[in-house]
Amino acid sequence: MIVASRGARIVAALSLVAGFATFCVVQDRVTAAGARRYVALQRAAIDGRGRPVTIDEIMRPTLEQSVWRGVEWGGGVALVGLAAAGAMARIRPGS
């Protein structure tokens, strides 16, 4: 049985927080990029250089993509941190 040291538990907790923060940032940036794309397409349509688009047409797939990208990046950050915490828990002091 492995008993995690206090340091390993702190690293694990910080990894989860960092993973959640990463999810939030990535999800926000992808969503913002989709909103900018929608505005650009609408402006082009108003200027007669494209067809009008609905917000659902652009943002529905963008939101789905933003959540998945956030999960991928946030999960990756958390996974790496948890792996480091697991490695720390296996190291015996003085070995």
C-alpha cells in the first residue's frame, strides 16, 4: 500500500486545479474565436460579400468544439500532474 506524502497530495490537488483552469481558458479562447468568426461573417454579409449566417449555425459547433478541446487540454494537464504526484508518492525519503 502506498501512502502519499503531504507533498504528493499537494501536487495532486494543484494538478486538478491547474487542469480545471486550463479547461476554462481553452474553452473560453475557442468560444471567443467562434464569436469573432460569426461577427466577421455577418459583416461580410452586410457588405454583400457573403451570405447571412445565424448565430446557431456558427456557435453550436464552436461550443461543442470548445468543450472538447478544453477537456483534452485540461485533462492532459491534470493527468501529467497526477502522474507526477503518483511518482512522488512512490519515492521513499532517504532512498
